[in-house]
Amino acid sequence: MTDLMRSIDDSYCSTSGLSARGDYKIFYSHIHPFPLLVLGLNPGGASDGPNLVASDSYFEQWEHDYPRFRETVGYALARPICQLLSTALATKSVDALRQVPATNVIFRRSKSINDLSTTQMAGATEAKVAIGRIIQVVDPRVILFISKTAYDLFTKIHCLRGTVSEEESSIIRTPNGVNSACIFLRARGFVNAVSRSVELLTVGHPSRYAVRGDWASVTSALRSTLEELGVSPIESAGVLVPIPHLPEYGETL
């Protein structure tokens, strides 16, 4: 997969005009067939600051940002998303979590989404081909979106128009200023890259919402949905493979 991942990286750089690793980030993990793919919004960091990444090349040893940086203060997403995936997939195994492919719908780095150097739609559109190739490799039954914004962009760009159906009864909301935020949603849509329908699950950003009392409802809904779809417990789903153990990651969460 190294050659493929390098090819995806090179193609994106050609499309976007970006070349410095401080300006973009595609991979958070090894890319391989798996029933679940995690897609966030965009990578943090900037060209003038530290940019944490678990692999200096293409994750040949199955490195993974989330478990690698779960104790790193400057990586706000890592610990809560590890905890979310641990609960949802019914596992404490770090080596199991290292096998969950992860990336974003936008590859341009920014300190916050408001600091993005282009519009969100433009950023997601320039990543379209690369995301499509990743989805073809992973061939997921389920895509888990980390934020409603990531889900909205994906369905507009990567799904056949008119095919996305949302399960209204699944929606969990939480107060968000004068409005409310959607922190869980179950949907299904025809994903063009694999020419079939895929389950689309959305959670609120764990670094923001995991401390709220209603987060337990989100993790419960996610776990029960993945159980229904045969993805959880992940250790009995018949999808894990032997991978190199990395002592610095530890064995359990």
C-alpha cells in the first residue's frame, strides 16, 4: 500500500499546489480494506507551528495518530476519539484501534476551520479524487464522520444526488448557543467511489462534546448501530489482521 499512498499524496499535491507537510495532511493511519472508515473535517496545525504525525512516511508499520498521541496535550482529538472508538468497537486493544483507517474530507491544515486558506467546499473538492481512491481501497460498510460539517460536505461531493436518507429518529442534539448541534445521526447514501450504498454515521467532535452529559447517549447509539451492522465487537468481526507491535503505543487503552 505504500506505493498507492505515495501516489495519492503526489496526485493531491499536484491538484492543490501544496507541497509542504506543514500545509496539508492526508493520512492518519495505514490504508487497507476495513469495514469502518473514519473521516474528520480537516487537519490541525499550520506551516509555522508543530504538526504531529505518527509516521514520517506512509504508515508502513501501521502507525496511527489517534493511539500514538492519546497522551499528548497538544493533540486534542486523540484521547477522546480513542475512547469513542474503544467503546463503540468494544475493545481496549491498541493494536485493534491501529487498524481503523482514518483521514479527513479536507486535507489543508489550519489552526481552526475559520482559518482555512480556502472555502470548505473548495478544500473538500480538491481532495475529492484522493478521498475517492482511499474509499475504493478501504471499501467500508460504514463511514464515521467526526462532525456534522464533515458529513454535509461529504454527502454533497461524494454521494449520488438524492440518495442520502437520514434516520430522523436517530438524531441526538445538544445545546449550542442559541441553537442546537447534531451530535449523532444515522444515514445511508450511494457513495460514487464504490458504486453502492454505505452506512453514514455522524458524531459531534469529541474534543468539544465528549465532556457533556449527553455524550453517553452518543457512544451508546454508535455502539449499538455498529453492533447491528456487524462491525462491533471488532475483535470478533473477523477483520483484524496481525500487525507489527509498537511498544511505544502500549497494549491497552
